[in-house]
Amino acid sequence: QVQLVESGGGLVQPGGSLRLSCVASGFTFSMYVMNWYRQAPGKERELVASITSAYGSTNYAESVKGRFTISRDNAKNTLYLQMNSLKPEDTAVYYCKAVRYSSLYWGQGTQVTVSS
């Protein structure tokens, strides 16, 4: 049974930090490209960051470059998103996604709220 379980979301003040985790099971995590997406109320889901399977190459949305860092620990089947200097516009539900050819899996999401 494939599962992606996100955690680490919560309420944080502007300028604060959070670290999201996504624990994978039921598939060979190390062979999948992993992504973080987010969806704010009334907006479309958008890609935040990606990390490849083989070399761990990363890509980021312009809006989070320099503030967010995606990483993975293949030994622990876990994907991370370190979020620093958070802004109110980062408020959204954050989802992890696993992709390999035609196989695609989503997590259930974790809420991040940035507010004073």
C-alpha cells in the first residue's frame, strides 16, 4: 500500500521557520522524483520545489528561491522542506508528490499558516 504522509505544518509568525517532512512507504522511494506543491484558498495548486532521484538536483519556484530548501534522505524514505523567512503569502496546504514515469502518488497535505 502506497503512502505519503506529510507532517510539520502549523502556525508561525512572519519571518519564522518550519520544516516539513513527507514519509514514504509502499514503493521504492529512492527511484522517484519528489516534489513539494502547495495550494492556497481559492488558488490552483502550484509546484514549490523538486528534487531528482539520482543526483538530488533541485529546482525551486521563483517565489521561494533563497528561502526554502528541499532535501531527501533515501535511507529513511523521507522528503523534507525547510522553510525560512516565511511570509503570509506562503500560507497554504503543502503536499508532497512522488513521480516516476506513469506512476504518481500524492500525500494528504499539511497546513501551513503564516500570520501574526
